[in-house]
Amino acid sequence: MRILFIIYLSIGFCVLSCSEKKPEKTETNSSFQQVYEMSDMALLMEKMYAELEKNRPMVLEGNSIGEFPKEFNKIHTAEMTPSFQRNEEFNRLADLYLLNLQNLHNVEKENPNRKEIYNNVVKSCITCHRSDAGCIGPVDRIGKLLID
């Protein structure tokens, strides 16, 4: 009887150890991504930021930054974030940004004012974001791109 009890107990442990629950898969998307889908304008501005971030060390080292990214002309047509509207002020500041960016891409890499011209592009972003036409949120992040 005792041997039979030990056998049943051993079988019970084996069954319980083999029937371990598998962990459920969790979604890799953050709650932020689930709630917020970026507008075309927000995506375009992220690309603009990445371009400035990429160009910063090239300007500091005196290297060529390549051609003007024509995609950035979409600033006049990209779908805005729902809480913002394209207005006269936005269009004026967008034109200023594009002009400053064009100047940066046209300036010779040996030009001693190149850092200042780069900073003008960054400052045009900050000016727009501080205005009623823009979102104040990324100003600190953009400001870190400035060259001292």
C-alpha cells in the first residue's frame, strides 16, 4: 500500500511539473505608440531633426553635408497634427527654415561662418516651435543641436 502511494505521488509530481503554464506574449508596442500615431508633419519633423543631428558633426569637422533634402519641401503640404493648423505664421516660419537650410547646403565647407549658418537652421526650428504656430514640446531637444 505504501509503495502504491509513493508511485501515485511520483506520477502526480511528474504530471504537475509537465503542465507548467506558458507565459503569455506581451505586445512590444508601448502604450504611447498605441495611443499616439504620428502625423505626416510630425514624421517629417523627426526626419528634419535626424538630418540636423547627422549634419552637426560634419559641420564641426568641416566635412561636406551633401545635397539639400528636397523631401523637406513637404513642410508646406504634409498633414498637420490634428491640434495644429497651417496658417500664415507657420508658412512664413517654414519658408525661413527652408531658406536657412538651403543656405547651409550651399555654403562652402571651408566657410568660417558655417557653424553660424548651421545654428541659424536650428534657431529657425526653435523660433517656429516657440511661436503660436508650433508645439513647444521639442524645443529643449532641438536646442541641444546648437553649436557653441
